[in-house]
Amino acid sequence: MDKAMIADIRHFNRRYTNMIGVLNGHVLDSGYSFTEARVIIEIGMNEPCIANMLVDSLNIDRSYMSRIIRRLVKLGLLYKQSSTDDQRVSLLRLTDEGKAVYKELDDRSNELIIRLFRDLPSDELEEMHAAMQKIQQKLDQLERRDDDTI
């Protein structure tokens, strides 16, 4: 891989993260950090879940995840429930307020994507969608390769 290719990939990453507001202090004008919002969304999509699943799926340090969960519990957005299968495991669930925040984040995320791409003609939108799917497929292959080498 040459320096120009590396620079192009890094430029793409910076450009896209700026476009979707990843570096803003509060993502989607929500009052939550990007990581907090991602945790809320992951729990909303996979409820109930356990902290270890979130650590693995979001690739976050365990102690950082623990701090985020504590904060979201303190804010009244989620609660822990003991697993009936294993009392050492806490299941994470969204409270009613947490479900409302999840829905708001989900709706705002959809609106952001619609705003970003609304002016593209349908053929260009389909081309961009196909390119994103191809990138996702390649990233999945790289991830599986890395998992196989451990």
C-alpha cells in the first residue's frame, strides 16, 4: 500500500466522520456523546444484552463501557436485570425513557442520511449504496481474517 492510497483512505474517513458529526461533543444534537449514543442504539437493537456483547460489538475498553453503563443507569435510560440463567450476568435493558431516546436517535440518524443524500439522482444513490455495501463486505472479510489468525 503506497502513501497516496493511505492518504486517500484517511481523507475519506475524515470527510465522512465530519459529514455525520462524529466529532461533535453531542451526536445528533442529542446531548449524548457518540459512544453513549451507540451504546443506547446497540441495546435498543439487541435488547436485552450484556456488557460483554457491547464491548465486543463496539470494540470498546471494558472499563470505559462500565463507566458509560453506569452513567446511562444514573440518567435513568437503562437498568440492569439479573439473568435467570446465570446470576453473575446482568442483562441490560432500556427504560421507557431510554426507549424514547433510542427512537429519537434512530429517527435522527435516518433523517441525517436522508439529508446527506437527498440531492443525488437515484442512479448515483444506487451506485453509492452499492459501493458502501462492497466496502462493508471487504471490511467483514478483513475482520474474519483477523479473527482466524488468533
